[in-house]
Amino acid sequence: MEAIPLSPQFDVSEEELSRARLYRLLSRLLGAPADDELLLFLRSLKGDDSPLGQGLAALSGVADRLSVEEVAQEFNDLFIGVIKGELLPYGSHYLTGFLNEKPLAELRDAMSELGIARSDAASETEDHIASLFEIMHGMIMGDYGKPVSLADQFKFFKDHVETWSIKFFEDLEAAKSARLFMSVGLIGRLFMEIEGEAFKIAA
Amino acid sequence: MKNKKSKTSGARREFLKTATLGVGAAAVAGTLLKGDDAKANAPLKSLEGAGYSETEHVKKYYELARM
């Protein structure tokens, strides 16, 4: 397959690209219900014998059995709900038990250091898991000017992502409404563990 | 792959290769880079509705990615 560079300006190694892709895929899955196209993509996923590979294969298998309507319903039950969803995928909630607390303020500071801000159109706060993963993706790919150094990525990851994301993905894996998202939870948890480990190797 | 300014250490690269690349990253790569990238905008728009923060940089980048 020919590689079409995600970001033409920067030379990002294949290993780092694979991280960016996973962040992007997870961000997309957690940010909005899957549409037909994404569901087709999920069905096409294959995995090898590694734990993450098996997670992807499982995700593909579940996606095969669900319709886009069922996936939308699941997303709604998990994250939207009538009053609220089963889970609240926000850093502040996970770290303090409340929304919009200090962790969000600290995240905003870190974002302004990176030169990024929430869009006016955004209705969710920046500490939503999908937003954090989009930021990780952007740092790797150089969306914010140029690729952010591994040391700075690590700092952001450690301060704002790793502190709660594994717990969140464990909850997702175990959530009552989770079918497709049971696999997403597994993949997310494994990926977070891999990230933590890889950063430590680099540091 | 070839020359890079990324200071990916050999150990980190090997680890990531085994842990993520070996996986279905090839599969993830294929469509996310091509199929999905061609459509990069659509997921983003929907994400935006869900609170996705689209910065000017990101917008610019997706414009670039579409070409």
C-alpha cells in the first residue's frame, strides 16, 4: 500500500505514524457515533496474534454484526443518555468526581502553551477523551506548527491523559451498554499501556 | 523509515513496532490514511458537533490532507 503522508510537511517515522493513527481512530470513535463509512472501515480491520491485534479483530467482528443504527444507539446510551450517559468521558470527572474542575484548567494552560484552543463551535470541554486524543494525534503529526518532541508529548500524556484514561477504558470495557465499545475499551486500555511504556523507553 | 528528525530511539521503535505496528496497524494504516483520509473531513465535522476542538492549524492540515 502506498503511504499517503498524513501531513505532507513533516517526516514522521512509521512507528510514530501508527500511534497517530490509533489516536485518530479512537478519537473518532469516541467523539461521535460511527457512520456507515466508519462502520465499513471497522469491519475491514484485521489483527495479528498480539493483544492489540486481537482487540482489533474483535472490534471488526462486532462491527460486522451491528447496524449503524445499533451503533448509534449504543453511543447514545454510553455517552449521551436521557439525562446523562452511562459514562462521563472527561478528565475532570475522572480525577475529581466533578466536571470543569482544576484538571480542566490545567489542561487549558497546557493547550495554550501548545498554541491551541477549543473551537467556538465545540460544545464539549477540552478534557473529553476524544479531544485529548485529537491533541495527541496533532502533536505527533505536527498539526500545531511542527511535530512536538517526544519529551513534550510525554509530559502532556502523563499530566492529562494517562492519569485517567486507563480507568476510563476499563469502565468502557465493562459498561452495561457496551458492545462495539467493549472492544474499543480493550483497545484503548492496551494502547494507553503501550504508550506509557514506550514513553518510558524513550525518556 | 528513511531519514528522520524524530529521535525515536531504536528501543522505542522496536517496542512500538512489536506492540502496535505488528498489530493491525497496517490495516489501520491502509484505510485511515487513504479511505478515511480522503474523508478526513467528515469524521471531523461530526466530531465537532460532539465538542471536537478544531483549530486553525487542524483545519489547514485537513485541507492539505485532502489534496
